[in-house]
Amino acid sequence: MLDEISTTILRMIFVGSGYSEGLNAQKFRAEHHEHLDLIDSLVSSGYIETQDGKYSLKLMTLPEIADSTPQVGNLLNLCEKLFGVLRQAYLSNPGANITLDALSKLTDLPRNAIYAAISYLSDAQVIWGCPADLSASDASVIPAEKLLRHKLFSQVIEEMRSWNSKPATAQNPSIPWANNFSLFGGDLLFEQLLHPVISEHALPQYKDGHLRDAVLNSITAVFDLIRQKTGLSEDGNKLIGKAFSIEKPYLVLSEIESESGKSDQQGFMQIFMGVYLGIRNPKAHSLVHDLDQIKAAQYLVLASLLARRIEEAKLITE
């Protein structure tokens, strides 16, 4: 049971985020600096999601504040209504797209009224292909087979909350973060291998056994670091292409006038793209994962190397 201050913080994030767009995390933390430890605890406990420097509430958090926040109750009711429509659409024509205009007509609601719910339905993996621009005239979604596994959206949420509350299986009680590693004759803690940004945003989840969240947070923190250093607002390959461009880079990893420096720049550009496509996207789009403690620890170390290269890169301001 959350205390009153925690509930108030979550309610402010929900209302301030426009339900799905996200709230500037840095500004929110500054405005509520007296509760920084509590905010960090809510993040590490999985109530608050950090994405692209913004705070929003995870779907599983919404029931926690529904009784005290009428907007949340309305949103969950809308999700339930859309779930029923999408489930029927999948039964009628599995795998077919359904436009937001069609959803609007089927639910008898203005199109812009369903935008917030679309984001949470995507988070629940009951739809695929959530459009980046919901207002686009041809925006559509693809109902997923997961709709058939439940009759109600509330059952989907309960399943997600149940899954998230289970710590990762640990056959070996000796976990990596508690062990020493030999390096050049000395001992080094796993935690010392991590970049401070990764320690802040991913290590608490790792220690709590939430391995998927730890890995996802570590990669998200890397891309947030690129945006913070460059001032760019893009995401994914667009962000990487702009930040590490050979012709007009924002960040220079090596002296790109030389062939070896150019190779370093191009090679790490491809590594960043591979990390986004091969780690960040799969972990963000599915609750299913194959992580154990060692594998998750290795991902965090990889993210730490990337964060270090960003930190050490030369910023081009011209």
C-alpha cells in the first residue's frame, strides 16, 4: 500500500504527463527536490518509467492511484472498452490493421479521446504498430493475439503485475554485483565497472531482480545521455545518425580526419544502432526475456562502455 506522499507524486506525474506524452523528469525532480529519495524509490520499484528524459507511469501503476484520481479510472475504463473492440476485431479478421478512425467510430468517441489509451494498450502488448504520430490521417494499429488470452483488460493488468512482482530466478545465491573480479592482480567489484549513469538508472532494478527493467533502463540511459550532451531530440537511428555523422557530427569519438578515427566513428555508430535495434526495442516490446543475472550484468557493462564513449566524445558546437 502506497503512502499519501507517494500517491500524490504519482498523481502529479500522471496529470502532468498528459497521460502518455511524458513529463520532463529533470524539471519535475527540481520542483520536488525535497522528495528525491522517494522519487528514486518509485522509479526503482517500477512505478515510474523513465524514457527519453521524461517520466510517465507504467500501466501496472494505474490501479494504485485509480481510487484517488478520477482521470485514471476514466482512462482504465476507456482501455477496457477499446480492448473489447480490438478483441472482436481480431476474432473477425486476425492480423488486419485497424485505423484510429475506425476505432473512433466503433467506440463512438472522438478520435483524440482514445490517444492516451492507445499508448497503454501498446504497453500491454495487446496491439502492435502503435503509430509515432497518432494524429496522422492514416494512423492504425494491429490487434495482437494476446487479446484472445483474456476477456478483460483488467485481467491483462493483473497478469503483468503478477509477473513483475516475481524476482528473477536465482539458483546461485552468489550474485554478480556482490562478487569481486580479478583485474591486473587486484579485486574489482562489478558495481565499479558501471558508468555512474548506469549505476543510477539500472543497478537498483538489477539488485531487486528486475533484470529486464535493468537492461532496458541501461540502454535508455545511454540514449538519454546522447540527447543531453547534444541537445538533439530525435530517437533511435535518426538520433545516432545525426550525433555520430561523419560529415557533420555532433559527437566525435576519434579524430575523423584519419582513416582509423573514421573507422572508430563508423564502427561505434553501427554498434549504437545495433544496441538500439537488438536490445532496446525487443526489451521494450515484450515482457518475455531470456535474461539471467550474468547475462543482464554483461548488458549493463556494455551500456557502461557506451556511456563512457559518449562522455569522452568531443562535442562539436559549430
